[in-house]
Amino acid sequence: MYSNGNGVRADSTRAARLFDQACKGDLYAACAELGFMYKKGNGVEKDGAESKRLLQHACDNGYEPACAALGAKGLRLGIKKK
């Protein structure tokens, strides 16, 4: 909602905080979304290591889109899937 302005004014910083809270509550789609935000520096400071960590966490817990994202860029980033 806040990440894309769907029904509210877009606020990527607030979206990142909400995704972080949801990720800590084991909502792995939120972990992946936050990982993509760190990759782009959208609402948070750009941080490739944090992006990879969050995507790996989501993938390790069965969130397939995160696995796909890691697989698509794994060779380039040196990511090893478990």
C-alpha cells in the first residue's frame, strides 16, 4: 500500500518500516519486499548485503519468489542457495 501509493500517498520509508515489522513476524513475502527495497535503496539506504540476507531468509523459509530472485542473480552476486 505505502510502497506503491495504492489508496494512500506513497511513502517508501514507512513501507520499509512496515515490511520490517512483518518480516520479524515471519511473513516471508515482506522479507523479500524489504530485500528488494534494500537492493534499490528505496525507502532505506542501499545495502546489497542486507538485500541478499533478507532474500535468502525468505527463500530458506519457502518463499519461492525470493528463491527465484536469488537464482536469477545468484551467479552475479555469488549467492549459494541451501
